[in-house]
Amino acid sequence: MVDWSGGNDTGPKPRADAIWACVARMGRAEAPQYLRNRCLAEDWLAELFEEEQAAGRRVLAGFDFPFGYPAGFAKAVTGSADPFALWAWLERRIEDAPAGNNRFDLAAEINRRFGGKGPFWFNGLKRDIEGLPRRKTGYVNPFPERRAVEERAPGTFSCWQLGGTGAVGSQVLMGLPVLARLRQRFGAAAWPFERLDNWLAFVEIWPSLTVGSVPDGWIRDAWQVHEVARLVSGLAPEKLQNLLNVENPEEGWIFGVGQEDELRQIAAQPPRLSNDCFALPPGVNWTPVEDALHMLEARLHPVTGIETAGVDQATGRVLAEDVIAERSNPPLPNTAVDGYGFAGGRGPGVHRMPLVSGRAAAGDAPGQVREGAAQRVLTGAALPDGVDTVVLQEDVTLSAGEITFRGPIKPGANTRRTGEDVQQGDVALTRGTRVGPAEAALLAAIGVRQVPVHKPLRVAVVSTGAELVEAGATAADGQIFDANRPMLLEMIRRLGHQPVDMGRVGDDRAQLAQLLDQAADQADLILTSGGASAGDEDHVSALLKEAGAMTLWRIAVKPGRPLALGLWSDVPVFGLPGNPVAALTCALVFAAPAMARLAGAPWLTPQGFEVPAGFTKAKKPGRTEFLRARIRDGRAEVFLSEGSGRVSGLSWAEGFVELPHEAVEITPGTPVRYIPFGSFGL
Ligand code: AMP
Ligand code: MG
């Protein structure tokens, strides 16, 4: 997918208004490519097409500019309604170089044939060009202003406008010659003029049709080509065929226009993780915790689909888009207290005011109060016309038909302005927010009925180990109860995700593979415990390694043995250590933030704070340590044993003391970082 540009070379640093291209295969997009000028872009495309042709692959190449002009133009210019005649005509006349091109002169030359007042307008150069209006004043266009498809795609620009924000006219003039050459050279078929039987097809795209808001840190055009490429390459062949099924107008058509709903539904499917998302840089031995977290954060993205939920169903869900207030809060100015309302403030001294009959209570439609008079108003009532200030009832003396009070009182006192909390049209909640009680109130207050939310993240839990028996069953000598599964399932539930219990499996590779297959079918993420190291019975890491997409992350952390990270049938697997203490620690420190990200929420950085230590410890450098801890009398206590099999210590603790990578010497009173379990969302 290519986001084209009609301008000059944009320099070495990636910029928004340049050419951006992105290759995707089977629903997976590669990194977007910055192409600073059209010569480079044409070479890059030709090279790509050569490689793909040599490899025997089919290519659908999308370009974000019209392949044709409004009806009648091709014939008027070339004598033939064949759009390719116009492509060739332009190809012979356009002169292009990174530093500049003749598009304004050619547009003017065309205009002069039709009287010199249109169809093209806008001149990006300093010098005037005869026949090319700079503005639309005095503009005369002998052709339709827009193509039929553009009438159906609000927000598209007319191809006659050669410049200004969003304009597309220059892209067409500077794009069609390139397409003409590439079509000739590779025998490409251009949609919808030709049947797409060839291995290479050119299709007109319009990214704004499907791509929503741009994530932080992305250049808009780069994000758009990335998303459209991912979407189109992930389409099932029948779906793609359907979407390409349009009439054959000489003007061309935009892919997906007329089929927006279907396209949006498909676009809402989440992207898959890339195959190398868990790869470590070469030569890495022990990865510090902070680096491991940064790598995970950078490589993971939301994987859950998006659906619409009524506000009453949205709690516990993660917002997939920013929510715009449909109504201001408060919707009308109202009174914050019980009292008497009138217009304007009053200076110091005693004021006497006639009282009009009746009262304004919450829920009443605003009435009217004449100038100089006051009316009784009750908390929450919309202010009547003629009222902008309220005096507290406690400050008023009431007598027959009038009130008396002492000033000064400021204009607007004791009232709430329209939208002083949230204005209609404001972003009230940002995407990624999990809807809790407070957000439910806000959504209700701003009149929102439905919100796009992520589907819940389904997290499968698998315990591995020949020694394990089910909790509550009878254990023989040598056997132990499976403690990790109930622990992890409850953790997942508390973090707001959907636990999927996959049961246990012994140290048997075939059975484990089968269970992972089932888990990959039912879940978006798999947590295993046990068997994650590199020993004889460590089948989780062995299997993932066989599957070709696993990395053992030796993270410099205690407690915790290597964390096996991999993909099983495209589903990420976190292979946690078997010891319950290490399993929960690794799950909270590494899996919980990853789960938040996969679920569509921001990366989770648990908030800790410094407290004086209530213990003594000398820690060696080279790894981060998480001690089971709790706060008593303002000091952090730690569990007497650091043994990672001590399940009772997990229950004793209410959080972690996190000791840094470096060496530390701790005596009672030394400040240490304490992270309550609640900070992880437990
Ligand atoms: P592994 O990581 O498989 O070498 O296991 C490390 C230790 O954790 C061993 O002592 C296992 O018996 C224990 N362990 C493994 N899985 C569980 C589990 N689900 N519940 C309790 N202990 C376990
Ligand atoms: Mg084991």
C-alpha cells in the first residue's frame, strides 16, 4: 500500500507529507517504508515487483490517488475515453525530478485548451502561470467537479485541486505516469478498468475509509499504509473478490466505497503479533528487568477484536476509541445550592428584592424571571432565563413577597456553568481506558449510548508437571497439588481479563502440544507454569523451540527462572516458572503489563512508593529482587524466608519490596520501594 505524494523530495528524515509504503503478507504488515521522492519510490516498487514476480507471488498494490478523472475529461484531452490513453498522455508530458516537476505548467496547458479558467486550480509556485487560477474565484470547470465515487465518499477531495491541505490533484498528475510505466513493464492490471487475472493488480485506495485514530508515536501516513496493508492482505480470497466487484467506470473507483460496513467489520479484527516479537538482540545473556519490560512494551499491541457495547454493558471493558461527549455536563447552567436566583451580582450592603411566585426545582424546564426580581431555586435546577446568580437560602431573610440579604455577592455565585465539567464535543475518555464505576458515571453524564470496546482478552492457563494432582483430589507420595492454576486463574479474573482453564498436563510433550493447540483455539494468550527452563523435563520451552518461535528470556530477577516467551499458532505464550512464588511474581511483573497491552489498555506501570525498611538485608548487584512484603506501622516488613516454594508467604504479603539491579545495603529505616499488589490491578 502506498501513500503517494505530488511534491518534491522531503529530505532524509521521515516526514508526514512524504511517500510512505508498506508491504503486508497474510495479514502481517512489515515496517512502513519512508520514500523521500518519487524516483526512489518508483525504483523501490519496481524492485519489489521483480522480487515478487520471481518468487511467483501475487501482488495487490494500492495507491491513494484517483486512477481516472471525472467523466468526459479523458476523451476531451486525448480523443479517447480509455483511461489508459490519458495515463500514457500524461506519461509523455510530465517531467519529474526530486527537486521539482512541471505539474503546474502542464495543468495550465490543459486549462488553456478549455478557456484557461479550469478545470485545474491552485498554483504552488511563486510565479504566475497563465491559465492556472490560484483560487477558485472566477474558476470555470467544463467537467464534473467530482467523480461518481467521490459523491459517495464524503471527505474526499476533487482531483482538480492541485494543492492545499488534503488536496489530491498533484498526486494524480504525478502518480499516473509512474503507474503507466509500471503497468507496461510488469503487465499489471488496473482496477476497475481491467479484469484482475494478472499476478499484479493496481487498486485505488483511500486509507481514511477504514483507518481510525493514529496511535501515539506514529506518523499518520505510515500508520495508514500499515493498517490498510494489514487489512487487505488479511482478507480471505472470497471477501477480497467481493470487495473488488464493482462496475467498470471510466472514472475509476475507490476500494471499499459502497462496502464500508463490511470493510469496517474486517478492519476491526485485530492485527496478529509479528513472528519475531519475542526475539532478543544477539549476544544478550542476562536481561535486566527494566530492559525486558521495555522490549515487551515495544513489541506487543492489542490483539482483541472490537465490538460495540451499550453503556450499561461497558463496565470492565477497555475503550477501543476516544469517547466524545454528546452532551455537555452540566447540560445547562444550574444552581449548586438551595437558595434564591436573580440576575447579576450585588455590591456590599443590604439588598431587598421582590420574589416571583413558584420555584425552580431539579428537572424543571427553565422558566423566566423578570429583571430585578428573584425566584426560589433548588439544588440542581436549571437556571431560569434572567437568573445567573444564586444567594444561599441560609443568608436570606424571607418576608411577604420579598427577600432581603447582605452583599457583596459575585455575579454567577453558587451556580454551575454549562459544560464546566465536560463540553459537548470534547474527548471525555481516551481509548485504552478501562470502564470502571467512575467512567460509567461519566459516560452516562455525557449522554453516550454506545461505545466501541475491545472484546475481553481470553487468557488460557496450563499447568505442567508429572508431580501435579488436582486441588481437592487425593495425592499419593511424591505428588503435590496444583497450586499455580487456581492462583493464575484468579489473578487473570481480577485483572479484568477472561480466564480459560485448560487444566493440567504431565511431562509429556505430545499431550502438551495437544493442549497448547486447544488453548490457541480458545484464547488470545497462554500462560503456562512449570517446565520453562532448559532441563530434561522442561517441555514447554522445548516445544516452543521446536515450533520455531520461542526465546528463553534470562531475566536478571529473583524470584524467577528463565521466562520462556513464544508464539504457538500465532498466540503468544508466557512460560512461567513452576514455583508458585516465582510464577506469581513473574506473572505480575511481566505478564500483567503485557496482558493490559494485549487487551487494548496502556502498558501497566505499577505505582510504588518509598517507605522506610523494617528489615536488614545486603543485596548483591546484578539482578532485581522482589521480596514479599507488607506495611506495618509505616515500615515495610518482608517475609522471613525468600524460598520461592513458600506459598504461605504469598498470602502473608500485601505487596512487593523491589530492590534495584545494583547492590544495596539495607538496615531498618533505609528507604525502599514498596509496590502494593493493588498497583498491579489485583
Ligand atoms: P519446574 O519449573 O517445572 O521445574 O518446577 C519448579 C518447582 O515448582 C517444582 O518444585 C515443581 O514441583 C513446582 N511446581 C510446578 N508447577 C507447580 C504447580 N502448578 N503448583 C505447585 N507447584 C508447582
Ligand atoms: Mg516441572
